[in-house]
Amino acid sequence: MSEHKPESDPKNEVRIHIDRVAYKSPNPTDGESLYELGKVRAGFELYLEVQGNEEDRLIPRDHEKVRLEEDEHFYSANSHKRVFTIFVNGREKEVSGKVQSFAEIVALANFPADPNTIFTVTYKKGRRNQEGALVEGDTVKVKDGMIFNVTPTSKS
């Protein structure tokens, strides 16, 4: 079994497994780094194996923080990308892939970047849950016609 050892503080590293290969990863890390670490091929997505009846969690290929636990298992799978039409703040948007992250939905709302702004994301006409809310780090399975509302709030 090969172990990839990125340059980092060993006290903050954990052993994880990507496609049955053990790696050492800084903790926390981000999705982009996990994709690189596991050499996930183009057109594939990375998933965290979740115990019990819950669905495995998609790890978006972005720079959103991911907290790891020792010996977690990840796997890559063909994304079978499909284009979905959703509505974000009343505007029609097309997205690729059936799973979208909080960060991806916020980006579609097209608000100016401001570190003093936090976002609230709610949705209706969902796939598994008809309606709900997303927080930073969450993902949701989308379907055509799904409605998202992204509301900015200034930190005080």
C-alpha cells in the first residue's frame, strides 16, 4: 500500500483511504487537495463513505474546508454529469451534476465578494426533502425546477 505524504505538520495529519489506498492528509484540508491526493480522474467525483442509512457524502472539488477523521474511507465514481435547470433567487441557472454544494449555490447567486457577508440558503421542490436549508459544507441533490433562495447578511 503506498502512502502519499504531503508537506505539513505531522501532528495535524490523519490517515485516510481513497480508492483503497492509504494516504496521510493534513487536517483540516479541502476538496481540491483530496482530489489531488487521491489522483481522482477528470469526470469523476469523490465521495466520503457514510455508515448507516445515510447516503455517502459528495466532496466538492473546491476550496471549502473538509475536516477529516482517522481512517475515513473515500472513493471516486464516474459523475454521470447531466445538466439540470434550477432557479436561484428567481433566475434560471443550468448546473452540471446532480449534487451541488452550498458554495456552488451561493456562487450562482452572484453576490459581490465580501468577507463580512454570510449567506443563508433555502430550497423548495427538492428531490429527497421537498424543502430545507443548506449551511456551509452541505450538499444537496438537485432536480429540474428546484428553487433556491440565497440571502446575504452582513456580520455585525
